[in-house]
Amino acid sequence: MERPWIPHHFPVSRRTFGWWILIALFVQGAGFGIYRFLYGLQASTNLNQQFPWGIWIIVDISFIALAAGGFVTAALVHVFHRHEFHALVRPALTTALLGYSFACVALAADLGRYYNIWHPMLPSMWQGNSALFEVGMCVMCYVTVLYIEFLPVFCERFLTDNRHPRLQRICRPLYAVAKKVMFIFILLGVAISCLHQSSLGHVMVLAGAKLHPFWQTPVLALFFLISAIVGGIPTVIFAYLTASWVMRVPPQMKMVAKLAKCIPFLLSIYLAIRVTDLAIRGSYLYLEELTWQSLVFMIELSVGVLLPLILLMSARLRHSPLGLSLSCLLVMFGIVLYRCSVYWLGYQPAFAEHLYFPSVAEWGLSIGVVAALLLCWRLLAGYFRIIELPEEAGTT
């Protein structure tokens, strides 16, 4: 049996200035959330018939994109047997679990009839002609898989904790069974993630001419899948390094730097296919117009792709916690800006009377959801073995 862990390393009771800032942001977000559910979308948002979704859908797809590190890391370690990166599995799993969970929260706020969000669970309510049906089913299945994958981490917390004898009795057999069948759910998670990551992109192919030519392409599904893989690894590295810094745990830089070596390669592939697609479709001609869309497009590729590609080619920077964190943050920024461009900035309805810009309530709730995610990450890392100490490496 694996060595159980008691969370005495990272005291949750430590309250810092940043902790209280996150709580304040969460409280104001909860207030705007209550206002939205009491008074509806029209009173709390700037959405209309031309722009039926806005910043909350951006929060959804951004969380889902960055949470892709969960299935990427699981595939790397458990499918391709790169066990030297095993210490990143739990940070990746936790990031994915919280990313998808809070994406569902933002989705509930974005739905007009949020109380019907459970309908896809009933076969009688299935609609095979809906482009979002497959996305919804895959997200629900993957969220379930993530919680099952987190089950051994939860059970491990109480295996030798005599203060909770009932939980201890339940967790022991549950832990043993979960460890034996976990490979099935890991494979399911990888397969399901690939399906819905690509489907999120294909949905916007249906927008046709409403989406600017910079981003409208028949292979949008492929771009979304590749962008999720490209953004997943930097997100896991950034989460691991940030958590290590907050909890004052020395990061395993040799392991992290080795994984970071693949990021320039992935970014090169991503940049090549984006530029090739632009050339084949002739959309590069729109760069001459010098519109705000062309400015966003250039920022996305230069700051979010090309700059971190160049930076991460330096071995010295990859071994620097600060330099590596900032470079990974640039990649995350580029992926989020890309999805934001597809679903919002590049979306141009033909008969829109005015451009959409989020209301105060939309901004407030979005910031509150992000703050809640960070708070939950800190709490989970304090109560469960998410971040390994150097002497614990290789024991899980």
C-alpha cells in the first residue's frame, strides 16, 4: 500500500494578504451572481439577440482550455509511461477538476434557463441535431471522470487518520478498488477530452461569415484541440511552480525544466499550422486593413506564441522558476486570447446595432469565479497531498 500522508506540511490556517483579497473578490462575485439569478440576464448583462453569449462563455472555454493539462499529463505519464513527470499528475488533476467545475458554474450563469442544465442526463431529452449536444455530454462525462480520478487522493487523506473512524472504514476498501480500476478512467478521460476540446472549435464553424477570416477556418476543431494541448502543459507547470512558491516548497526544477523542453516544439507546430492555414485561405490580406481585429491577431501570435517560443529555447530560463513561470503565463495568455477571439472579439453579426461589451455584473461574477477557483486550489493543496515534498518524490 502507498504511504499515507497527513497534511502537516502546508497549514491551511495561514492567512495572507492575498488570501483576503481572493475572499473579497469571491464575495463580490457571489453578490453579482445572486443578482443575476434573481433578476435574470437582461438586467445583469449586455447580451442581446445579436450577441447571445459573452464573457461568461469565455470563462467557460478558457477554463476548459487551461484545464487540458489534466488529460495531457495523464496521457504523458500513464499512457506513454513517462513516469519521471509523475509529481505533476496531481497538480494537473486538481487544476483540471477545478477548471471544469467552475466552468460549469459560469455556464449555469450564462444559461437563460439554468434550471434545465440537468436535462442532457435524460435520454428522452437528447437532441442529436444540436452542435452543443456532444460538447455537453462530453463535459458532463469528463467532470465525472475527474472526480473519480480524484477519489484515491481523497481516500488517501483518511487512511491513517483515526480522528475520522467512519471515513477511514469507508476509504480503505474504496481506495483499494479505485487504484485497481483507475487506468480505465484515465483512458476514458483522455479520449473524452480530445472529443469535446475539438468540438468546442467546430461549433464556431457554424457561425460562417459572422466570424472574422482571421479565425474562421474549416479546421477550427483541429486548432482548438492543438491549442488545448499546447496550453495544457504550461498551465500545469505554472500551477505547480506557483503552488510551490505559495506553500514554500522547493520545486523539482530538473523535472519541470525537462518537461518545458517540449513547449517550444509544440508552439512551433501550432504557429506553423496557424500561419499555413492563414496563407492557404488568403486571410493574411486582412492584415493590411490595420483594424483592431488585426491588432488582436498580431498580439496573440507574437506575445502568446512567438515570444514564449523564443524564451523557452533557453536552458537557463527553463531552470529559473520565475522565468519559466512568466514564459508559461505568456503561453496561457495566448491560448485564452485565441479562444476569446473566436467566441467574442472576432464574432461580427451582420446586423448588430452596437458592439458587445460586458457589464459590471458580468465582470464582477467572472472575477469572483476565478477567485473562488484559486481559493479552492489552495484549500485542496492544504488538505490533500497535491504538491510533493522533494523527499516524497517517487512514493506515489
